[in-house]
Amino acid sequence: MAYSNKVIDHYENPRNVGSLPKEDPNVGTGLVGAPECGDVMKLQVKVNPTTGVIDDAKFKTFGCGSAIASSSLATEWLKGKTVDEALAIKNTDIVTELSLPPVKIHCSVLAEDAIKAAISDYKKKQGTAAKNVDTHAQPTA
Amino acid sequence: MAIKLPIYLDYHATTPVDPRVVDAMLPFFTEHFGNAASRNHPFGWAAEEAVDTARKQIADLIGANAKEIVFTSGATESDNLAIKGVAEMYREKGNHIITAVTEHKAVIDTCKRLEKDGYRVTYLPVQKDGLINLDELRNAITPKTILITIMAANNEIGVIQPLAAIGAIAKEKGVLFHTDGVQMVGKVPFNVNELKVDLVSMTAHKIYGPKGIGALYVRRRNPRVLLAPLIDGGGHERGMRSGTLNVPGIVGFGKAAELCRLEMASDTDRLLKLRDRLNDRLHKSLDEIYINGSMEHRLPHNLNISFAYVEGESLLMGINDVAVSSGSACTSASLEPSYVLKALGAGDDLAHSSIRFGLGRWTTEEEVDYVADKLAQVVTRLREMSPLYELAKEGVDLSTMQWQVN
């Protein structure tokens, strides 16, 4: 199977490989896929709490070249977007940008899932954080 | 000496034709082009004589009689002929066939076809080392069993089944024994009488001969095996396989078999050293790599390793100047990882992380060192970007994790 030049470029020079501190309330982490399916993506976003803009994004992926390229591209696109703009990224955008063949579409679906999972984690943390603030404001004892 | 790239380490898939084989074949395209079935002129006689010589060369490789060799188009046809041929011929005796889950598709799919036609097939599991359990084989045999078909050496993990023991059980129970000998014949000693095997599938292109020519060994004595033909026609090959003989292919197959027989000892010795060198070098530079299948009962030129936390296709992408295969789903159209590795029970994740190395007649030490070093470098790089590696290093047990599967 021939890979597109963009897939090869992301595979050879992956953008934003690494990890952000999971405990940071401004960091959302998404971990999707399963080892027995041959694809696992971890995608993290760090959101600026005042502007709601994604300042940083990192990924780590266990998967084929197309899975690595899809997650690498996703982190590139996430930076500078607001949380809502990030949720608008569709797997088909990734398919088009990387010229993925039909058998590799699941890689782009996984990347979209990873984005959604990371943002949902961030939102959950923010909700919890807000509640925590409430708790502190109204001590029960 | 500079290494010529790309490096070929996929000798289980196919092999280049030995130049000595090509030399032997060439006259049979032009000068001696006769039809081996032309009994009344010298063109036919020359072709027939060449076919007889090749038949003897192939028979000698497996300790058989030349009359027991039936030429086919390749091992897939040989497997089909053996299994379907026995099934039809011995239908009155029984309708039960025993095989194993790690067989080649040419055997598995042939058995599945027969199941649709009313036959019953037992697919024996394999143990962690890839070998079948002989007690399970014995217990699977019923009065209706007509055939045991168990491959000699596996095409992915190179594991050699206990053929002599299987042959003894088959003989004791009066059941015919077929083996797909494609990966083993010509590589390590193989004798049909010592192994008590009744039918053996072979092909030329795995032993440095041409593609498109194979053979089936069909035992003629103790017992005399009868087969219903798949192809009807002029009654060639004792009526078992009609069709004009592929004389140049047969000559090449014969020459290739002769070279394998004469050079087997030295080839095996050399390949074993190279294979162990590759294995040692990989183990020295990488942790958490796992060999799939028995190392003890294994072809000398095979190595199949899982590189934990790294997916096979991404590994192949990183070593794109080396030709090897992976059991990863991403390298197959079905998106299913290797059924052979899954059958070992090692877990699908390790199947996805596997690489099959097949060394051969022209593999050099320099090539092996290059491949080992390059792989170590790529595995290290990919582990650094693997979330599984990170989790494992944090002490998370990946097998107990809840994965979000969609």
C-alpha cells in the first residue's frame, strides 16, 4: 500500500508528541481505542481558562502510520482553536487532508473520538473544579 | 562491502530462483519444447526424460519413489487435491477430517468448503508454543475419520509439528495423513517413510525454483492412496491431475530440489547462525520483545517476534528498506490480526506488534546486523510515542485496563 506524502511526513516528523500533566485542571485527556484492535490514541489539550482557547496539544499513538498521522494532524489543528471550534473538527476533514484510503478511515474516526474525549474530560474537570469552589464557598461544617 | 537496499528477509513468502535453476530450465523453453505426452517422436521423448529426471530429484529430496510424485500448479492446488481427493474417494469409509487452527488458508478454506458439502471437520487448537497436543489429536479420531491434515512447518512462526508422532497415530488408527510441507521440505531433513506421511504438498518457489509449479507426494504402498481428481482431461499424472505438463517449470523444480538436498546441511548451519545473530542482536538492544512459537521445534531460517507497545505496520513503515511481514491487522485487507498468532493465545495486542523474518540462501551477516540495528532504532522511537509504553512504565497493567472500544 502506498502512503500519501503527508502521512509519511507526519510519521517521520510527528508534531506535538508528548504528554501534559494529567492532573492540571486546565488539561483534558482523551484515551481511545484498544491494544487488541491495533490502535490506541492518547490526545491532550491544555485550555487557557480565561480565553477558552487551546494553548497546547500533545499526543501519543500506538497504531499504524495513518493513525499516527491522524493524531499528529489533530494536535496541529487544535492549537489556537476554542473548545467549541475543536469539537467541530470532523474525521472527514482528516481523511481529505491526509488522502487516507478507505481501509484507513477508522484512523481518522479514532482521532475525532480522541479530540471529543479530551475536551469532554476538560469540561468535566472544569465542572468539578467549579463545584469544588462552591464547596469551599459554603463550608458545611 | 556496501549493503544493497532494499534487503529481502521475506523468504517464507517466496524465494528468488537460483541462477543454476534458471540455467537448467532455459533449454526447455526453446530447444526441448516438446510435450511430455507425445510418445512417438524425439521432441516428446526429450521432454518426458527431463520430467522423469525431475521427478526423481524431487522424490530423492523426501525419500520417496519417483512414481509417487504428481505435478500440480503449486501447493494450493496440491492441498486441494489431497484433501478433496481423499474426501471424495473415501466418502463411503467416513466423512470426518482433522486439521489445526494454524494451517494455511489453502487447507482451512478447503476444509470449510467440504463442511458445506456435508463433511465434518475438527480444527485442533495449538498450545502456546504453536504445537498441537497429541492426546487431543488421538481423542479427536473417530471411526468416521478418513484424513488428518497437519502442516509440517508453519509459514508465520516456523514451528515444526511432531510429524513422526502424528504419522504413528494415523497409521495405528488406519487414517490417512496429509501434510502441507511447503515451508519445511528442502529446508530440513524430511523423509516420508520415517514420518509415515501419506500425502505431502510441495512447491518450487519456496525452494529457489520457479513459481507456478508444485507437486503432491501420493503414497503408493502401505497403504496405496487413491485420489479423486479435481481436473478431468487427458489422464496425465496417473489420472490424478490432467493437463499438459509444465516441462520447464518441472525441470526447474527438480534442479531446485537437488540443490536443496545437496546443500541442506551447509545452508541450515549458516542460516541458524544468522538467525541466532539477528535474535541476539535484537535482544541486546531492546527489552520486552517476545518470540512467537517454539524456538526448539522451529525452522532454522525463521524468527517471529512481537515488539511490545509498537504496532506492526508503523514498524514496517520505519524499516521501509527491509522486506519483512507483520501479523498486524493493518497490513491485511480484513483488518484482523494474524489468526496464527491469535491461536497461540498471546493476546491480540502482541499479534499486532509482530514481525516475521524469513532468512534465505543469499542473506548475509551485514544484512542481518543492518536490520537488527535499524529495527532497534525504530522501535525505540515508536515506543517514545506509544501511550501503551508510557502507561506500562507508570506501572499500569494494560491487561486489566478498561479500553474505550467503539
